[in-house]
Amino acid sequence: MNVTRTLATARRVLRQLGHDPRTIALLLLVPCLLLLLLRWVFDSDPRAFDSIGASLLGIFPLVTMFLVTSIATLRERTSGTLERLLSMPLGKADLVVGYALAFGLVAVVQAGLVTGLSIWGLDLDFAGSPWLLLVIALLDTLLGTALGLFVSAFAASEFQAVQFMPAVIFPQLLLCGLFTPRDTMQPVLEAMSNVLPMSYAVDGMNEVLRHADVTGDFVRDVCVVAGSGLLVLVLGAATLRRRTA
Amino acid sequence: MMNKTEGPAVRARGLTVVRGKRTVLDGLDFDVPRGQVTGLLGPSGCGKSTLMRAIAGTQAQVTGSLDVLGGPAGSASLRSRVGYCTQAPSVYDDLTVRQNLDYFAAVLRLRARGTVDRVLADVDLADHADSLAGNLSGGQRSRVSLATALLGAPELLVLDEPTVGLDPVLRRDLWDLFHRLARGTAGDGTGGTTLLISSHVMDEAERCDRLLLMRSGRVLADDTPAALHDRTGTGTVEAAFLRLVEAANDMEAPR
Ligand SMILES: Nc1ncnc2c1ncn2[C@@H]1O[C@H](COP(=O)(O)OP(=O)(O)OP(=O)(O)O)[C@@H](O)[C@H]1O
Ligand SMILES: [Mg+2]
């Protein structure tokens, strides 16, 4: 890995986004509007909003970065720029980490906006520090970016790439504890939810919601999300082939 | 140590490439001499792009031996010494021309200020440096792609139909540039570049120092344009090309 090339890649990805203000607006505003909508939906039951809102803070960065990365890498593959880059002295890690850095920066802004809105605008009642929320949101971005990069290797077209969203994200959404607490699920489903990384992102958010201090469970959740993010990132880098058929 | 200045730029022996279930290149033997412009000609689908991908090190399933600039094709040390321009332009449509080149220059770790301006001037795109690549015409986009390959003055340039869709004036200017590069009088003035250029345009073929004529994954002829005229008793490369390809077709036709 080479720092100059990694930073150049991150800057290039950000410049691409810079020419696409509508995507930036969608990335930043849609999560805020969705939270606003959710607050309205739970108008009569603000405590239920606390728990679901906190979970969503863990889910938004993962889902948006998954979508953005899978399409961005797929475009890189189909436009021939990936082939060009890999025939040049660019390390696979330079590319992967460059993407993660660029989208991580976008995610910081997104998470900052969403967290700020929920705490000060929507009275989401957190016991813990907002900084801990930001930590999980960032690790979620890493995970989303890594998953997007990984699945884009198995998609031959944009059509296929967007279909990976229901295939990869929805099962995690259903099992992450957003709809029913994970420990009340049927044992097989609970076991499945125990191996899906989004469960830990959501658990982590709920730990911050309930506890003023950093709990042992929170540390475990953070480690699981970070670890699985790194693992999938390595797998994603391994799907980049310098030689193709 | 790799032999840097002696021997051919590309040396292929028994070069075979399988794509899907097809044997696309079938036991090729040829050399590409250094410091010359070698043209790669052949009917559509004969394997020109596949051969170029093999030389650039992006083609999988390559067997036989293929040495580039003294080392095996695709080895890490060649990645900054070989410039490769794909047939379909590979540029970021959502970046400006200059941003595209800035990024690829950073990947090559070129720091010199003038590098990007020089290649922009070479492909006559200085006026469009700040246009989005996606808003350019087809020929302009392919010139951005070509400019990328010229960055860093590589020792070997592998160009896949770089002049397709360009007007006669631009094509003449680019071929002048290719010959200046081969003579070592263009770019940053370092020694002669070796160029391997595929084309379907026959008057361009006349301007090559050597021609490699392919048909269905094999080499039909490997000679200078003049020698091809003599061998086939024709006055143009176009006629020689037709004669050789038709003779090969007849040999294969069912009795
Ligand atoms: N990705 C691929 N998978 C399988 N076969 C392929 C693939 N790409 C090309 N081929 C086959 O390989 C053969 C050679 O293709 P290639 O692109 O090298 O031809 P070409 O000489 O460059 O043609 P053109 O002049 O039209 O660009 C063709 O028969 C083509 O069908
Ligand atoms: Mg071709």
C-alpha cells in the first residue's frame, strides 16, 4: 500500500461525487427526512421512537454506503478504468482503502447530520455520548463499503447490483432486532442474527441509547462491526483481479 | 537483472490464449523490435485486442512464453514502463479531462507540473481540459484515453485502435506524434519509444515500420510494408492484406 496513491484515489472519488451534487444531496438529506417521517409516525409513542430511531442510526450508513460502493465499483469495472488502473502501478489496497476513506468522509457528514437532528431536533433520548454514535456510524460505513465492494464482483450489470441490496441487506434488516428483540426470536433465527454484522451495529446503537458509560457489550459490538468490516474489505480486495478473461 | 536495452521489446513464443471455450490466440511466435512503430492488422475478431491485453498483462489464461521489455508480461516492474490504451475509452465520465489525467499521473507518481499539459497538447485537447469527459464527443473521449497512456513517457506503448473515429488531420498529427515518440524526439526527450498499434485504416498501416498481420488467432505475415508489397506483388498494404487473408481463407475452405 502506498499513501500517495491511496489519498489520490480518495480525492478522485470525492471529485467524482463533487460533480454530482444531486447524489450528495440524496446521501445527506434522505436519512434526515426518513427520521423526520419516523418521528411523526411515532408521534403518540416517543419511547418507541427512541429505540427504532437509534437502530436506524446504525442502519442508514451501512445501507447507503453499500449501495453507493457497489454501483461505483461496478461502474469502475464496466467502464474499463479498473482494468486500466490494475495495469498501472496501483495496489489493490490503494484502491479499496481510497474508496473507504472517501465514503467514510461522506458518512461522517451524514452521521453528523442525522445524529444532530435526532438529538436536538427530534428529542431522541440518549443516555450515552453522541461521539460513540459517530464511532459506530463510521464503522458501519466501513462495513457497508466493504460489502458493496465485495458483491460488485458478482454483479455483471447495474440491474444485478441493485438486486444484491434486497439479497444482502434485507435479511440483516429483518434479523437485526429492529422488528423484534433478537433474544425473543426462534433459536435458528437468533443464531443467524448472531452471525450477521448489522445486528451488532444496531445493538451498539442501543447500548449508547441506554447506558451513560461505555459498556462491555458496546466494546464487543464495535469490535465485531470493525472486524467484519475489515474481513469483508480484504475479501473484496481479493476479488479484484489484475488479469481477467 | 532484467535486460533493459537489448533484445526485442516483445518476444512471443507459442503464445496461446483461451477465452471462454475458444482458443483465441493459437501458438503465436513473433518479435516486436524496439524503437519502431509496429502495426497490428487483421480482420475483426482475429484476436488483436486479446494480444494487446496479454502484452499489457490484463489477459487471463495466457500460456506459452511472452516477454515484454526483458521480463515476463504483466510483472509488477512493467506496470509503469508499459502504457496501454484500451479499444473502448477508459476514462471517468464524471471527472474533467484534467482531473482524469491528474489522477492517473498521481497513480504513476509523476510530480512534474507540465506532464499533464504536455499530453493534453499531444492529443490536441488543451482547450477542453476543464470539460467533463462525459460531455466530450466520441473522438475527444478516446483522445483522453490515449493521453492517459502517454503519461510518464512509457518505454512501450500498446495502443488499441487509437485513431478510430478521428478526422484525417488529427490522425495525421497523431501518427506524426507516434513517429516522433519512436525516434525519441517527442515527450520528455528520453530514448525511442516502442509502439504497437492496432488499426483498420490501411493508409495508417503504410506509415508503420513493421506490420504484424493476423487472422483467426494466428500470424499471417510479419514484415515491413515494402516487403509485403513485394511478396504479394501488390502496390498497397490494403491489396496485400486482402490477398493474404483471401489466400488463407481459400486454404481453409471445404473442398
Ligand atoms: N470476454 C470474452 N470472452 C470470451 N471470448 C471473447 C471475449 N472477448 C473477446 N472474445 C473472443 O475473442 C476473439 C478475439 O477478440 P478480440 O477482441 O481480440 O478481436 P479483435 O481482433 O480485437 O477485433 P476488433 O478488430 O473487432 O476489435 C473473438 O472471437 C471474440 O469473440
Ligand atoms: Mg479489438
